[in-house]
Amino acid sequence: MPSIFQPFDQELPGKTEWDSPMFRLAQQQFLKAAQIMELDENIRDRLLFPQRSLTVSFPCRRDEYSQVETVFGYRVQHVLTMGPTKGGIRYHQDVNLGEVSALAMWMTWKCALMELPFGGAKGGVRIDPTKLSRAELQRLTRRYAMEITDIIGPDRDIPAPDMGTNEQVMAWFMDTYSQQVGYAVPAIVTGKPVVLGGSLGRTEATGRGLVYLICEAANHLGMDLTKSTAVVQGFGNVGSNAARFLAENRVKIIGVSDVSTGLHNANGLEVNSLLEYVREHGVLKGYPGAEEVSNSELLELKCDILAPCALQNQITAKNAGRLDCRLLAEGANGPTTLEADQILIEKDVFLLPDILGNAGGVTVSYFEWVQDTQNLTWTLEEINNRLHKIMVGAFDRTLLRSQRDKLDMRTAALIEGIQRVAKAKLLRGLFP
Ligand code: GLU
């Protein structure tokens, strides 16, 4: 029978509402894996687009009372098959439907790879949070929470922090939702302050998880971490904690960066003093005892471990050939393009792909949700032990598939995730 759908071009699956460079990257990574694993075509086409996407525009009152601005917000749920959907909320001036959709798709593969009972989601508001006062940020968060309230819930879709949001934003979010229903609903978001039902260890979980994996990878590669050097791009929640845990493992941190600058010191940077400097000055710029480098110089520094923990689209066909690391540990979502992947495979750089590398965050979010829904509290030790077990399990499965099927680590991780979702979809069948 002829298809009822407008056919879309497999090579160029854009041209839809979700189209953006980042969404195309997510789709192309998925299509590459789908082809290798010979994924059922019907399932492939279902997974190529988000199941639900909500775009809202709403007013935000500035501190200057008469000034009201219209802002855009999004919440995208990629797969509703696996359980509630899960994923962070990003506040950034470049957020758009395509970016949020790409991030939602990656959340699906990430949750499936970690064997968490969630599908992927993501949200975002297109504003620069650094330009807003605390009061403005609170009003914006409350109104955004209201705007998406119909499609979220502890059993439906559970937001969390992402770039530009933090535990205070989650607290306002949780309060807004709770005010609507008339009682406290801690399980509506994860990444909350601990007194509101947040989990111990959640804040640092992404960085901690990444370093657990780096230890596994180093073991696999025969690298001695105490004789290794690392460069960490990004000094936000993920990057700063990754640097801290690397230093705890006696790795020498020779480069770090944030939006303000890059810093290089071949003799090693003191992570605690960097953290103290940022607490005092807000950014890394001006930190004494290190040479300033540009973002591109930072990425090209010779090191054993390079950990991109900032934005997407950092390692591209342009600079991948000049990278000089043995291990690429992706703390960010989507830092490496498809062309760069190919170059790095040829250079034999060992990759911890984003959906594995940064999955520590959502894993402890899962623990937080479990504790909230069952009124339990786990100790930090219990959380870290469980996190370690889940991270190492996913690393082992990915490495095994990569070795057995002769695949790069990204494709192996994607296939691990996709096959779980595909299996669930087949078992649930079609309605009607
Ligand atoms: N935003 C984080 C991520 O990209 C965490 C999501 C969550 O905890 O739900 O994985």
C-alpha cells in the first residue's frame, strides 16, 4: 500500500518542525546505529522523532515592573514506552525546539543504556540566565513550570537540572507544582535541595560517574592514572566535579576552562584553589598561576584525558585531527560531531560517549525519584555504591559489544540503548 506519510529523506531527515543542526546530529547517530543493528524499519521511524513536543510562549515580568518580555519555552518527550520520561531543563539563550529534541532523544538512549525505567525528555527556556536577577529567575521558573504542568508529573515526566539551572530552580519548580495540587510533591523534579527530598550525592553525580568510567577505561587501556594528565573543558557543575574527582585519583589537571577563559599549567592546577577562586570571582578569568589559553588551544593541549564538559559541538572536523589525547571522556551532551567521531576512531582515541559518560546525573536522579516515591532516604555511601555498580555495568556492556561487534564505543552504547527500547516497543505492540 502507498505510504500515508509524506516521505522524508533518510540522508537528510531534517525538514520537520524539530530540525536543527543538533537534532540532525542526534538523528544521524541514531540512523547509523539503526542500520548496523538492522533495526526494524517501523520502529526506526517511530524513534526518529519525539513522541510529544510542547512549545510555549509566556510573559516574564522584569524587576522594572512595567517591563514584560515574551519568552519561549519547550518540553519534549521522546519516548513514552519505558515509563515516565526524564530529563533536565536548560536555560540558555540559544535553546530551541531542535536542540531540546536532540537532548530528549539522547536521554532516551542514556536511560535505556543504564537500564533505568524512563524514556527521554528535555525542556528549556530561551533566555540567558546570567542576565536575570534572582527574583526574575524565580518568576520565570514558576511561570514556565505552570505552562508545562499538564504534561509533567511524578508518574509522567520528571524534570531535573541541566545547563543554566540548579537546585534552587528545582526548588521553585517543585513548589509551583505542589501549590497547584495542594500538597508537597517532591518527586515532581530531581536535583532538588536535600531538605526538600533531594538525594545526597546528586549534585556531584555526573562528575563522579564520569570519573568512575575514566578509572574503568584507564584500567582497560593500561593507563596509570597517577601518571596521567587531564584537560577539562567547562567548569560548571559537571566539569568542576569531574576535575575534583580526577584530582582525588591523583590525575594531574593541566587545563581547565569556562566561558571567561581557558587556563593551562603544565605543572598542574590546584582544583580546590580554582573552586575557591570561582566562588569569589564568579569565573576563572584572572586566576593567578596559570597561562591563559583560548578554547581551541585548550582542546588541543597534549594530555592523556580530555573531558569536554561544556557545550555541544566542540569537537568537529576542524579540530579533531589536532586533538592530542588518549581518552576522550564526554561529560557534555553532544560535544562531538559525526565527522569528528570518524577522525578520532582513525586516531585510535578511546571514547567514553556522552550517553554513557554523563549518565551518572540521571542515575542518581533515578535514586532520588525512588527515594521520593517510597519515602526512603539512602546514605551517601549507599548511593555512591549503587552509582558505581550501574556505571561499571553499563561500561562493561558497551565495551563488550564494541569488541564483539567491532564497533566504536559511541555506536556500541547507542545500540545497547536502542535495542532495549526497540524490544519494549515490540512487546507492547501497537494501539489500536
Ligand atoms: N540534565 C542531565 C542530563 O543531561 C540530568 C537529567 C536528569 O537527571 O534527569 O543527563
